[in-house]
Amino acid sequence: MSVSILNRRRRALALVALLSLGAVLSGCAGVSDAISPAFVDPGKYELWDCKQLGPERKSLAKRVEDLEKLMAKAETGTGGAVVSELAYRNDYISLRGQQKLVEENWRRNKCRDSDMEPTPPPAPPVAPTAAKPGAKPAPGSKSGSAVH
């Protein structure tokens, strides 16, 4: 065989390998965010009330957003899709599962965002003003030192 035929075969094999790798990676990228019991405890938020679910909803949303940014950043580099899948995908699926469970319990408990607004603390009780030493009592009031 001539050298040019061997070079063509090598190029063809390299192209087939790259296309196969691309197909595999695109299959990974298409994995749905379906919740698996392996990633989320379905009873975790079962007994939580609205005041507990509200902050958890916000925390999970922030964590998912941060993870999505990390995944997008990883995908910009060489081999980024692979890095993104290996490093972040399981955490992402787990967080999305937790987020879904929190939302289900939020709706089941009929919680509202307006319930989560902080209520102002009650005003502290006003202490009675103490009489200054040496001050004369008001007319008609009883003196603490008088004997009756």
C-alpha cells in the first residue's frame, strides 16, 4: 500500500472516532433532568412548613443558578462538555430534584410568597419613667416617704 492510502485511512479513522465521541457526548447533554431516587430523598421536605420551605426555595434557586454558570463556563474550554458532565451533572440533577420536591410541598401546603415577608418585630414595651432623686412629688400624689 502506498503512503497516501494509509494517510487517508488514518484520517478516516480519526474522523469516525471524533464523530462517535461527538455522538456520545451529545447523548450525555440530552440526558433529561428526571429525578431519580438515587439523587433525592423524596421525604426530605415532607414535614416542612412554609416558613422553612421559603428560605430553602431561595437557597436552592441560587445554588442551581451558580451551578448552571459553572457548567456554562466549563463548556467554553477545551473538552468543556466532558468536564461539565463529569464535574457538575450529578450535583445539578440532585439540586433540581430537591428544587422540584420543595416546589411540590410549597404548592401542597398552599404557601405564598407574601407569607414569607418578614413581620416587623413588636415594639419594645415602654418602661415607666423613674422619679429623679431629690425631685418633689407632683401635687396630690402620695410620697413614697410619707407615712399614712
